[in-house]
Amino acid sequence: MGLVRTAQSEHPDRFWLLDSDVPAAALPAALLRRALAGVEPQLAIRAGEILLPRLAAVPPAHGDAPAAGGDAAGGGNAAALDPDGTVLVTGGTGALGALLARHLITAHGARRLLLTGRRGPAAPGAAQLRAELSALGAEVTIAACDAADRDELAALLAGHRLTAVVHAAGVLDDGVLTDLNPPRLANTMRPKVDAAWHLHELSQGHDLAAFVVYSSVSGVLGGPGQANYAAANAWLDGLAAYRHARGLPATSLAWGLWAAGMGGTLDPAGAARIAASGVLPLTTEQGLAFFDAALRLPERPALVAARLDLARLRGRASAGPVPPLLRGLVRAPARRSAQTAAADAEALSRRLATLPDDDRRRVLLDLVRGTMAAALGHDRPESIEAERGFLDMGFDSLTAVQFRNRLAGAVGVRLPATILFDYPTPTALAGHLLGRIVPAPAAAGPAGPPTDGSVLADLDRLEARMPGLLPDALGPLATRLQTLLARVHAARGNGASVADRIDTASDDEMFDLIDKELGIS
């Protein structure tokens, strides 16, 4: 699911997730139509009821300080660690693993730690970390182990009696969905998914007080540019639910940004993107407090541990849609945002239609430059040079996707993923948009057959208007679209291609068909 959630964020309105407790073919047709007629990109059907996913704040366990306050301590309802048992931390020599190792000793009384990593004792800072933890009174083993290799992991665990497992290992290999390939997907999935499953199996005979997997908010919300990482972490969330259903200890923590982790290595553009998403970096104290609070909530196997900038998210809600999972925290109806976006795009089209050609180009160039400035984290649109190539401005694949999505929403037409390569300067792109939004006036003389481009442009406009439709209008629209599609298939079955039928139809006949079937006259 994490991969599709990322696809949804990179390609809005192209993908939907439906999680049903029965096969789709067994669902009543009326229920399926009702589920798919809405605007929610993700939903579930359970016992004939449509459910929508929403994040909600978790009340702290008895005796807790609020988790976001950063001052919760160990204890409470959390199962106590056996001081004679071993706590295994995969990724234990990394930044977050090392922070947790110290905390397990000082706050949870751990006395035996087994820290693993790909380089083990050869990892930078490993010797210093071992000395520091030993000085705190713990017996510490740092081992090089590929936890995704079951035999290697089994051999390492053979001499230990585990009291807790924390799986904090992982690999980042960011890239937009269209740039991913099987090796890149496996490179990210293997240390998360394979290792977690081996830990699940090999810890079965141990009396565990805790089994914690470090997941990521990207798997829950779908992080642009992180389809592989989101998929791996969504699987960890599923593993926690699987274990919990079988009465085994399980906690999946979908972390937001840690200032001491990846957050400390971001460049300014990356930091600006994260800030714009409404996720604030966690301090070490806040992150460890979240860890403690999660252990005191054994009845909740999957938790999001993140600081959200609700003020920024509310600001986003006034200008565009908020991620559906956050709509329980940010009160902004998605339908209102969609209607506003569609209305703004139509208003732009009407405004351009009244302007001279030079003014049209200026308006669209200003729009392109302003959208680019926002995507790149610039304060002033004037900093974007009209004739400078996009690739010279610092665009990467992720910012290109975000820019494309913002611009498509503003103009109300779908734009291809290659838009920055096809039209490599702001001026060139503005000229292309002019042709898409304001079709050239028809030449005098007999009307010719509609071109593929003109028909597709009409479909673009229809598609742009769909998010603004009320739910009651979507059912009839779906019926008419199905009827139109059936006629297209029938045309193919009669031996005439769609192109042939377009060639033999007049303008009036073609647009009469669109008006009748789609109801957009």
C-alpha cells in the first residue's frame, strides 16, 4: 500500500486504494459504485460498511505526559525488560540506534545489548559507542550481521536469550516512481522486510517484553520520491498488526523526521520540502518520549510518531487539498478545496480568453515562475529567469514531479511527467500552456474533422472539472462514461478504428456525442 500511496502523491487523481474483506467480484454492485463514486483516494469495506482512514491523536496512557511534550519516562504500563535478557537493536550503530541504546540502559534498565549493523565494530563511532554504553553499566556486543540473511541472523542469536527486539535498520534510495526498477526496490525492501520477517520467526521461542519495528510516516502518508521506502515501511506496519492479532508483542512506530537522524543531513531544498509538508523535526527528547509512550500502549500495534505543524497544514487546506489521512486533525473539507481548485482553473481560462496574446503569455509566464519558486523553496518568483533551463535551476526528479502537480492543478489540465524536458524553459512552458488552455481560433472556411488533440483537450477539461462535482453527480457521470466507452469498443468491433470514425464525423456530430454522453454542454 505504501507504494500506491506514494504514487497517489506523485500522480494525483490517478490511483485509488480499495481494501475489501471479500473479493471485489463478490461485492454488491451498488456498494462498489458508492465506494468509488466519492473523492476519497483510499478506503476499506468491512462487513458491507465503507470506512475511511483518518489519523487521530492517541490519548496518553495513564501516568504519561503528552508524548509530543518530550518528557515521558519509562515505566507505566510497559512490560518490564528482563535484566538478564538481551535487547537486540538492528541498525544499532546508526544515529537513531545509538540514541536508543543509551536510552534503553538509562530509562529501561537494560543490562545486555546486542547491536547489529552491516559493518559492526568497523562502523564509524562504534568503538566509542561501546565504551560509552559499557561505562553506563551494560554488557555490550556490537556485531556485523546482515539481518536479511536468515542463517547469518540465526547464528548470531543462537547464544542469546532475547527480552526485546528493536528493528531500526533501513536503507534509503529515493527516487520518483517512474525512476525505480526492481534492484532499487529490492535494495530498500530487503533490510526492512526480509530482516523483520526473520526477526519475527527467530524470536518465536523467546519471552519478549517488546518487539518494535522502526517504520516511517512515508508508508502511512505516501512520501513523494520514496515509493520503495514507503512500501517497505507499510509492510512493517502490517507485520505489527499480524503479530498483534496472534497475541505477540508488536509495535510499529511510523516515525516522522528526527533532527538527529536524516533531518540533520538535509540540504536547504530538502529541508524546505519537509517543512512545506507540515512535518516538524523531532528532538531527541521528543523521539525517545514517543518510544516510551508507544511501549505503554500495547493495544495499539501501529502508531505514527511525528510532530505535525497544524498551522501550516491549515494554511495548505485553504489553498488546496490536505492528505486524506490528516483530515481528522485538520478540519478542511476536501470537497471544498477541490471545487475551489477547479473554479480557479476555469477562472484563469476565462481571463486568458479576454486578453491579447502578449498579455496571455505574460500571465502564464508569471504563473510558471511563481509555481517554480514555490517548488524550489525560493521566496521571490522574480528569482526564476524566464529563459534559463529547468535543469540548471536545481530541479531533481522529485521537485519536477511536485512542480508538475502544482502547475497542473493551477491550470486545470493534466501534464505529462516529461513536461520539463519537453519544454525546458519557463518561456517555452508558458507557450505550451497557452495552446492547451486557450485553443487557437478556428480558421475561416469549411469545418474540418476534429483532431486527436482537440478531443483530448476536451477530455482534459472534463477531467479537471471532475474533482469539483458533488457526489450525487458522479454516479450519472460514471454511467455516461461507461456508455461512451462501450461505443468506442463497439466501433473497434465493427472494424473501424476510432481515428477512422473521427475522420468521417463532422465537428457537430463529434461534439454532439460528447455533449450527450458526458453531459458537459
